[in-house]
Amino acid sequence: MRFDIFTLFPEMFRGPFDESILARAQARGLIEIALHNPRAATTDRHHVVDDYPYGGGAGMVMKPEPLFAAVETVQATQAEHPGGPIILLSPQGRVFTQAVARELAAEPRVTLICGHYEGVDERVREHLCTDELSLGDFVLTGGELAAMVVVDAVARLLPGVLAPGSTEEESHTAGLLEYPHYTRPPEFRGWRVPDVLLSGNHAAVARWRRKEALRRTRARRPDLLARVELTKTDHTLLAEIEVEETAEGMARAREARSEDSNTV
């Protein structure tokens, strides 16, 4: 899979893309990442890529000519790679999710355009890009950090990048947040690993993990839980969770009343 990233600040990518899993994936030929600076496509002596916005206002706007020229040149000179989506990273785009990452992982090539300054000329959005992505309801200084996130999330889904099965039970893969993880030692500062994980009973471990995934999603992201297709067993586990949490709440209330009476 090939990623073409158009950015005014290619140096920002050297650390994240030269380390760990992404570095190994590139070395093994599983992914190819190419960085392109739109300044190289300018024709003026100062390599200007931005200008004041028509109608006035704060900030500068990235000009359409350098971006169109840069993207079209790369597309033409890399004919062996199919076109694929051309994505503008923008706070106005659709929110990037695990489902979108899976969607992009099926593409042979993804082109990412990093906006900067006040934004990009609207004609880039309307006539060059085929999609827009946002990391969430906040604004970054540019699209570079968002591009890094997209490449990382998509690349790790490609065959061979991670060990087989590594992505099957992660948060958001099946719509839920992931269950808690533990490793050695079995006890640390008085905090014990749940006994079920030490039992060797695989069926009990699987049930505990599903229950804790449901518990965590219910507590932290109930919006996700509302969209998951729950099984009969899931409903049973959720009922158990509700009973447990009600009992815990009552116990805390009794403890608080006891402390109040002792204080008096």
C-alpha cells in the first residue's frame, strides 16, 4: 500500500515514520510512504504557497495552484499505483473512526493533503479532493499530526504489519471498548490480578473479558453500546453488571453513612 502525503513541513514526519512498527513495515515492503512539499510545484522565485483571503479576515489561505500541480504530477508519475482517494485533513471532515481505517486499508493507495494556516482554497476541497477527514471536534495547527494518525491506524490493519490476531479484540474493532489487560506479577502493591485470569479456564476467561468489555463501554462510551448488536449472552452479562453496580452503590452509601455517624 502506498501513502502520498502533501505537506509544507515534511520534516515533522521523520520521527513517527522512522520508528517501531511503521519503520519495520516500510523495510519489509508492506507499505510505502512518500512525502511531497507543494512548494516544489510553485513557479515563482519565492515558492509562495499561500495568500490573503478574499473578503478579508485573519490568517492566510493555501493557494490552489501548488496543491493541484503537486498532486497531479505525483499521480501522473506514479501510474503503476491506482489512484485511490485524495483526502483533505480538515476539522470540517467526517470523523475518522476504526471503520474508516478499515475502509482505507482496502485501498491500494491513499493520498493525504495536510491543510495549514487558515485553511485551503475551497476549490481544492471541491475539485481535487474526494474525501475529508477530521480527528474530532477540535482544531490543530495543521493536518500533519492528523496524517500521522491516519497512516498509523490504517497501516496496522494491513496483512503482515502486525502479528496475526493482534487486531481482532481491540477497542472499536467489534464496536466495544477493550477489556482490561494484566501481566506478571500476579500481585503488585496489594493489587491482585483477577483470579479468573489465573484459573486456566478458557471459557471463564472469555466470559470475563466480554463482560468487562461491556462494563467498560457502558461506563465510558454508552453511545457505542447503543450501536452494537448484542447477543442474548450480552444482555445477561449487562444485567449482572447492573446488579453488581447497584450493590456496590448501596455498599458505598452505607459506608458513607457509617463514617458520618462516627464523625458525629
